[in-house]
Amino acid sequence: MIRVRDNASGLLEDAKLLRQNGRITRAYALAYMACEEAGKLSILIGAATRIAVGIPTDWKAMRKRFLSHDSKASQFLALARVIPMITQAAAEGQKTVDAEELRIKASAGVMIGPALFEKRNASIYCNFTAGSFTSPSEEITEPMADQMIGFADTNLLAANLILGKSADEAAAKITASASRARYDNAMSFAEDMSQTIEAAFRKHDT
């Protein structure tokens, strides 16, 4: 997890350097890669939590999620959508957040995230869209690059708070906060998100 976090941070620093020097499309590409790298952390933290509370881990399924672009995109965009809501509530002294709004925002991130991979490709390669060829500079705008850099910043902010500075500190933090009740609540939240997504697709299909 520390290696992943540090690599995501390095990718983000490179993206910001490119952005500062007007290399917009490449800034977007590296910021997206930073986000996807950070998306691995939720997968790894979930596995670490299961180990801490004594729940068997399906390593084959975890490896599949770890390598899946769609899974990592869903993870990072869900976090990017809910973390600002949580930090704002904390800054305003609120002790709770609206669970339903949180679930809706996270579900939207999970659903929309995988579509961003196409834009990642469009930020690097020439594309064929709507009957004509396009270059990366025609596909990616400055606001898009800035938004992706913001997503990466948000994910790394959360990662730094959760993991701390070292592997030992990360292990201690995750072990201290791990409990079967919290794990079950997280699984229940994930199931609620899944149902929200399925309902959205059914509504779209009709």
C-alpha cells in the first residue's frame, strides 16, 4: 500500500509539472494514471481489513480487481465524489453526514468511473470519433485536466490520512480500526450501492 501510494503521488507530481508547462493532454493522462494507481488502495485496504478481522480473502478475485481498469476507476471516482462531502461536514463541525446522499454520490462514481478510461486513451492516442479522426488536443481540455488532477489530490489526501508515513504505521492504523461490525457495515453499504446502480441501469433501459 505504501509503494502504491508513493507511486501515485509521484505520478501526480509529474502531472502537475506537465500542467504548469502547458502540456495539457499528457497532464490529464498522468493524473488519470495517478488516480487509477490510487484506486488500488481501496482494494488492498479491504484485503488488509479482512485479514485483521479473520475473514478469508479470495485472492484470485482480489487480483482480478487489482488489475481491472474498470474496478480501479470505480474506486477512485467514488472516493473523489464522497470525500469532499465528508471533509466539508467535518469542517462545519457536523458529527454525521447524510448517508443517502453519500451512497448516491459514491454509486454515481462507481457507475461513471469506467467510462473515463476511454478519455485516458484519447489523451494519449489519436482517436476515431463520430466519423472523423481526432488528436488528443481536440479531446482533452484544460478544465478536464484540472479536474483529473483534483481527483488525484483528493484520493491521495485520503490515502495519507489512512496509511500514515510507513508500512508499520499503516498496519497499525488498519488493525486498530478494523472490526467485524465495521466490515459488515462497509459490505452493506457496498450492496446498497450495487442495488442503486442496478436500479439506474434498469431505469435507463426502460
